[in-house]
Amino acid sequence: MTADADGFTAALRAQAQRYHDQHPFHIRMNAGLLGRQQIRGWVANRYYYQQNIPRKDAAILANCPDREVRRRWVRRILDHDGTAGGEGGIEAWLRLAEAVGLSREEVRSERHLVPGVRFAVDAYVTFARTRPWTEAVASSLTELFAPDLMSERLAAFERCYPWIDRDGLGYFRDRLTQAPRDAEHALQVVVERCRSADEQARAVAALSFKCDVLWSILDAIDHAYPD
Amino acid sequence: MTADADGFTAALRAQAQRYHDQHPFHIRMNAGLLGRQQIRGWVANRYYYQQNIPRKDAAILANCPDREVRRRWVRRILDHDGTAGGEGGIEAWLRLAEAVGLSREEVRSERHLVPGVRFAVDAYVTFARTRPWTEAVASSLTELFAPDLMSERLAAFERCYPWIDRDGLGYFRDRLTQAPRDAEHALQVVVERCRSADEQARAVAALSFKCDVLWSILDAIDHAYPD
């Protein structure tokens, strides 16, 4: 790795400062300060994000001319959609929904979905569909920051929200291993492909955009489910 | 299946009349009348189509909100890209290229690619990316007509072109089973989803468009490699 690549990687990692673990809603969540309706609102709204992740990843596949990258990237779709029955991340999120007292039907109906969440998620899918595929890969690098938040969240849910069945927390557990593995591959692709200062600046901007997506999702949920 | 669905299915199947098995280049191919440069030109140009198929299928995934359809459709990407090493349809096509006397490098470099083939293939990928996903699925239904052509072609290659190593014909053999299985699923999706007269007319138009794509590819190859 060249010095340039080191600086680029550092600039990407510095976006951690803008990650949504610092959002007031997440801080209150992990401090055990949210009520049942707030947890339910978060789970129901965040489902819209989960549901769109495979479409975002398929958009990256559709734009990617490199078969080796596609062979690796398609695993994200398999992880999230599953291949049969109750497999996959979307199903795991529905089990979380049931564990917090929502029915699968009410989550899938999108009746709790607030407009700001829809707009932010749709913006992310549109970004993946319309921007160069390397930028879309860079935008996925919030996964570099996810494991810390995910392990904090797991501990917080088990400690502070005993009314949530622990069997419903499988999504978070799965992501503890999936996210670092996926992020490592994405980082490698971005560092290999984004060589010019302009490409690197656009990759950092893509990651910054993704931080905005996640932050806006929490803004919208926070406003919809006040203390 | 309603009478309406029967009529719709018949209208889709009737597009067989416009399938590229009737193109003069294919007729000469299967009659053993093509020279080595013509076969090589066809293989090198058709590679561009093969190479873009997973991107077309990923575009359909990206546009499809139904997880059950995606779970089934993603198998096409796995079949074509393979998951490692020499697996998958693209690799099988490169082995065909070697069997007809082309190097992998010259095929992948696209140096033999003629503009009309590029335009037709790109039009197909753009169609999948920009049209409703059910229409893109309908456009894939040329696979209903493929097995007959594929078995004729296999027999013709073995009989008429003994200079081509039979080990290189694996792509055609694989498609004998993959195409009917894929077409059956696609037909089921299209018949289930396209209920109104307008939707059904657009599905038939999508399949007609795809016949035009395949036909134009052969027009361009035929002009580039005359007898």
C-alpha cells in the first residue's frame, strides 16, 4: 500500500466521526432510555432500509464490469435475501420485529414508515443505481464502523430492554461477523480502484453521503417518535 | 390458468417466429456453411452478450421488490458468473473461444467487437435497467425458444465443424438444461404479474424487442464476416 493509499484509507476511516452511532436517538437507545413505542418505531422504519439493501447491492452488480468483484459482491444479496424459507437478513429483521411486539404483516405493510426514512433509503438506492459503481462500493463502507455500534447495541438490548426476546437479536449477531468481512472486501476494492485524487475525493464524498443517509433516517424516526 | 392467460402465453410463444434461429447467419451456421473466420467472429462478438448477461440480470434484481422472485433470479447470476475459478457460463464461453482458435485475451480485449453488436447488447442492458422489471423478465423469454436452437447447434458443430474441439462446446450443453428451467420460472412470473391487456401487450412487446436484439447481433456479425 502506498503512502497515498494510507492517507486515502485514513480519510475514509475519519468519516467514522459522522457515523450515526453519535446520533441522539442511538445514544438514547444504547443508554436504555427509549420506550417501547420508540423501539418499535425504529424497528418498523429501519425495515424499509433492510428491505432495500439487496436492491442496492444488485444495482452495484448491474454497474460492475468486473466479474471477480461481482462473484464476491453477490454474496451480500444471498446473505440478505437468503435462498429459502426463513433464511437471510430480511427474515432476521422480521424476527426482531416480532420480538419487539410488531406483527410481520404490519411491518411489511409499511404503515409505520415515515416519509423521511423512505426518502433517505430511496436516495441511497438511487445513488447506487446512478453513480459509478466504485462510488457505490465506497458508500457501503459505513460497515467499517458498524461492528462497534452493533456490539454496543446487542449489549444494550440485552441489559436495558429485557422485554425484548433475545432470540430476536439474531440480526445483530450475524452482522458482527458479516459487516467486517464485507467491509474488508469493499475497502480493498475502493483502495485498488480509486487512484487519482479526484476518484479518492469522490469515494470519501460517497461515504459521507451514506453517513447522511443513516443520520437522516434517525432524524426522521426521532421526530416521529419523541420522548 | 384462465383463458386469458392461455391467450397471453400463446402470444408470447408466437414470438418464436421472430427468433434468431431463422436468421440467415444461423441457418448457414447450422448447415455447416460458415468458414473459420466467420465462426470466430461470431464467438468473439457473442462474448460481449455473454459478458453482459449478469449485469442485465442484476438490473432486474435491482428493480424487483419481490424477495421470492429475487431468490430465484439470483441463480442466473451465479450460473453465469460462477462462484470461483473456471466456473460459470462466461468461463464456458471463453473455453469455446479457445476451441475455435481465439485466445482468451483477444476475446476479452473486445478487439473483434463490431459496433452493431455493442449497440444491441447495450440496448438490452439499458432496457432491463430502465423498464419495469416484469417487462425485463418478459424480454428474457427468448429462452423458451433457445433449447431447440441449442440442440441443433450442438449437432451441427459436432457434425460440420470437426476442427472445433468438442470439449469447447460445454456452454451449449449447459444451456440445454438451464434455459428451459429459467424460462419456465420467467414465464410463470410474467403470467402471474401481467394481468391487464396493457401489461400483457407490453410483455409481448418486450419479448419482441429482445428478438430484435438477437437478430441485430447476427445482422452486425453477418455484415462484418461475409462469405
